[in-house]
Amino acid sequence: MQLMTSTMLRSTLGTALLALLAAGGAQARTAKELPPKPSVADVVKASKPSEWRPLDPDNTLYMELPAGRVIIELAPAFAPSTAANIRALVRERYFDGLAIIRAQDGFVVQWGDPDEEKPRPFKAQQTVKAEFTVPVKGTGAFTRLADRDVYAPQVGHANGFPAARDPAKGETWLPHCYGMVGVARDNDADTGNGSQLYTVIGHAPRHLDRNITVVGRVVSGMPLLTVMPRGTGASGFYEKAEQRTPIASVRLAADLPEAERSKFEVMRTDSASYQAVIEAQRNRGGPWTKVAAGRIDLCNAPIPVREQK
């Protein structure tokens, strides 16, 4: 075996090191030349006006709290009877003066009548047949996510909302993602009428899908709800009246003068820009991200909302 002298070894190692440095520099130059991946903010900024839609005043609720306004978009295509009953409750001023009655950490914030012994009477329907799922027909064009889902055969977006569906059964439903609004009920399926509502404030409890009627989502004001003090009773219910946050009023946007309406618009989920938003979330770029996920969960694909100027 031929052995290298120390001089030969230093010369060989030096040549190899220079080659590695040169290769590394070439790679660095190539990386710098690659265009950065667009962020969600980049996509929103480049989107077209036609890729946004205004909120429907007939299906937009304003819940006025001491700290500000919470805006809820109803989804009548997915819960037609329940949405109609909620509109009836709002128009008879049912929620005015009621309260936030529950805040369970990592789960939900709930509002309605805290008095189970002498609940406030109302003229709207006392019971509404459960709308845990509805037929696919009538819920609008479905833009499917390519990613697989644990809880449903297919997931994507329909009629501007996140949606799950089972083509074999011809059923679709709204999932329990962050900010979605559901209808509280007792053990019997048909005991929810919209007089007590909740929104998801924690990790998406998708095991509730198809067990509760989901009737819409909060499009503005989630920070006002997520900061509610956690209830000290079972399941986060408040045990004392002074722990509750009062609701000044709940109104339909359509019933308010134009000057009193909030001007928000939502990105169309069937638009090219929203598909770019999903891709930006699926494969995040930028110097901070070291490994892009390459996948996305339905509840991790929020729909951009912006206030109109």
C-alpha cells in the first residue's frame, strides 16, 4: 500500500476543501436566484376584486359585546331550518340582554340564556329537526382538497365554507373548525333550536362532526371571544352571574341602516387566489421554514377576510 506524505495529504485535502467550498457557493448562488414562495399575504395582495364576495346582510349577525362587535356568517345551505329559526330569534330580540355563559379552555365559548329554571320565552320554534348533515345537492360547487382527511371521505369548500362530504351517501356537513358556530343541544338530536350557540376556540374537535348542527362561522371578532375568562364550573360554565359577559344585542345586518353595517368581504373559495392561499399554507416558504409540510388539514386552511376600505 502506498502511503501519502504529510505534504501530499495537506495538498489533497486542500484541493478537496476548495472543491467543496466552490460547490457550496454555487448552490448558495442557485438558492438565491430561486424566487421565494409567495405567502398568504402576498396572494391576498395580488388577488383580483372579483375573487372576493361581500357578506350577505340577510345571513350576517352582529353580536354586540362590551368590548366590541362579533360578526357571524350563517350558512343556510347547510342548515336551512336552523338558520331560519336563528334569524327569527334575532328579529324578536331574543338574545338582547343574555350572556356568554360558558368558556371551556381549548374547546368552546357558548352564549344564550343562563337561567335553566325560568328560561326566557320566545316565539320562534321551540325545536328544530337536527341538520347534522344535508344532501350534497343545493350546497354549491365543491372545490375538493387534494389532501386526505381522517374524519371524512372528502373535504374541501362549498358555498364559501369549509365542508366535508360522503359521496356514497350523498351527504355533506360543516366541520368543527376554529371559529365555526354550532347549536347547543341536549341528548335528543332534535333539541337544538339556535337559542344557545357556541364557537370553537381551541383545536378543532372534529369528533363532533355529524353530531351537532353547525350553522355558520365567526368572520370577525374571534379575539373578543377567545379571551373570555374560563368558567369555573363543569365544562367551563360560569357559576356566578358576575362571571358572565352580557350581550347588548344581536342584529341581522339587513335590519340595520347602511351606515351601521360593518364592511367586510370574504375571499371566494372557488377562486384561483384561494387555491394559491391553500398552496401557500401547504408549502410555506421564507427563511424561517426549514421543512415544508407538503400537506394541509381542512381546518388549517382559513379563508381570508378583509375589511372594505
